[in-house]
Amino acid sequence: MMDDQALLRYSRQIMLPEVDIEGQERLQSAHALIIGAGGLGSPAALYLAAAGVGRITIADADHVELSNLQRQIAHHQASIGLNKAHSAQSSMMALNPHCQVTALDQHLHGDQLGALVASADVVLDCTDRFSSRYAVNAASQMTGVPLISGAAIRFSGQLAVFDPRDATCPCYACLYPPDDGGDEALSCAESGVMAPLVGLIGCFQAVEAFKLLSGAGNVHRGLSTFDGLSGQWRHFQVPRDPACVVCAKHR
């Protein structure tokens, strides 16, 4: 039951017919797992905390560097040298002290990753390596927890939602088969990235998480890409691969 302060804090969401009190209460009882507290994870984490998601676990083993501050808005000048997950936790708690935030200063893998994904209602993959994305995708498929994937490089971004509960929905490995050599992909450190672009994609990840957790609206389907130079979105329908080495064994 929300008190008067909570009703006031979330009033602009509660007045939305698609959310209402019931949707806000679903947000408050939900658990979101955010893997990566960098350019994508920063806006996603801040907005989900502000929106009233009751429990958020954020994981990142890296430390804040000066070059991160151009785009990783959960961190500040005074955060340099601190672990990113703990730095993001401080920013989230400063924004909404009623949100329960757990910071994990480590790379998640194996059984630990699987257990954390299983404990969540939604997972946001905000990492920047294919190896991490494959591991998170496999855990999502194994546990049946929806996965919201984002990526950004240079002036290009992409967003996809993979929901194992939907038998027609593909998984990340359907889109990028593991044997394609994807880990050779360029990083922001090698290729650069426009600061607002990661904010845009991270915010869209938060939008999809909000809808999944609150029950409002329709969840994104397929793959969407954004060209920051032209300002254009493109949407692609992505079929599930019946021979996928990851999701086929869980369907």
C-alpha cells in the first residue's frame, strides 16, 4: 500500500490510465536486473529508480574513468576511481531513497548469473561485449525471464526485447549466431560514440522495462535501429531460428 508521499511522488504515472495504482504497485513489487553501469546502464538505472521500481540490482566490475563522464551520466567527477555499480547506486539512491538498490562490483557469469537472472522480473543487458551478451541471453532463455538488449556505437544504436515466454519470439543468438565471430566488434573506446545516443538507447530500454513490469502498453517486437546522423529509426521483424543453438532447446 502506497503512502501519501509515494502517491505524490508517482502521481504523474498513476494518472496514466494504462498504469493507474495497480501498475504503480506492480512496479514497486518488481525486481529489475541491470547488467552494466556505463553509457546504457546509467540512464536506464536512473529512470527505473525514479519511476519507482522497488528492487534494482546493478552489476559492473569496472571503475569510473574521466573518459566515461562524457556519456555515463550516473557518474560524476567525484566518482572517478570508484566502482561503477556502487557509483550508480549512490546516484540512484540520491534520486529515490525508497528504491532498494543492490550494487555488485563484479562480472556475472555461470551459476551466479543464472541465479540473479532467475530472481529478476526483467533483465536489461547494458554491456558492450558479445561474450557478455551471449551469456546473459543464455541465462534469460534458461530461466524464462524477459531480456531487453541495447547497443550503441559511433552514431548508431539498436534496441531489441527477447521474451522467452513467447514461443514466437527470437533470442539474441537467433539475431547474432555465436559462431559469427561477433566478439571482434568495435568498442566505444576504439570507435567513439555520441554522448546523447547511449542516453537515447538506455532510456528506451527503461521504457520497455517499465511496460513489462507495469503491464502498460505493448512490448517492443523485433529489432529497431537508430541512425543518429539522420535521426531515423528503422524496424525489422526478426523470426525465431528453429535451429538456434540457444533457444531451440528451451522451447
